[in-house]
Amino acid sequence: MLEINESTRINEDQFSFQYSRSSGPGGQNVNKLNTRVTLFFDVANCPDMSELQKKRILKKLATRADKNGVLRIVSQKHRTQNANRRTAVERLARLIAAALERKPPRRKTSVPKWAKKKRLEEKSRRSEIKKLRTKPALDT
């Protein structure tokens, strides 16, 4: 079981992995071993999550999911398949936890009176400085 937060856990049977050749580090192994790991997680059909959680995850992680609601995470940072698999699972857990985190609603605020007054005083001061730069008009 992968623990996302205190109330959400995902059974690791829900994950499917695909292995391919990595372009990352590996020395001679890079051309022989399939160390790159692609993790697929079907969010839309996950029985461990509520519909609200699924919608929130698919909305926040829309660029990583296909039209069927399957998330795709790729890892090729490490030299071994096992390490890349662990990294992909950890990244999935972080992404889902961030997607499920609720942001507090924004409270509308207004500009304080002192700030408005200060802004207007600064404007009038700048105006006076610019007026002093002009040449005086010649009266005949």
C-alpha cells in the first residue's frame, strides 16, 4: 500500500510498469539493459479513491494524464531498474498528495486608506517636480 496522506492509500496492484532503454547514466549497461521505468496509474478506475479525489487529481495533473484518465510517470535518473521504479512511485505519491491538497479560499481585500493617500501624495509631488522643469512662459 502506498500512503499518500493520512486518509488516502493506494494499493500498489493498481500500478503497471513498462521498462525500456534509458538515455541516462549506465555506462556499458545503457545499451543492454532496460533501466528506464514508466509507471501507469489508472486514476479514473481506481477503487481506492472517491470521485471527488479522482476529479481533483485529473484536473491538477491533466498534462500527465491521457484522455482515459491514466497518469504516466517516467524515471530514468538512476542506473538500476529497481531504483528508477522506487523513484517513479515516490514521485507519483508526491504529485497526488500535492493535487489533493486544498488551498484556502482567497479573501478579498481592499487597499488601505493610508496607501491610497500616500500614492496620491507621491503623484502630486512628481507632478510638481515635472512642472518645475518646464521653461517659464514669456509674457509680452
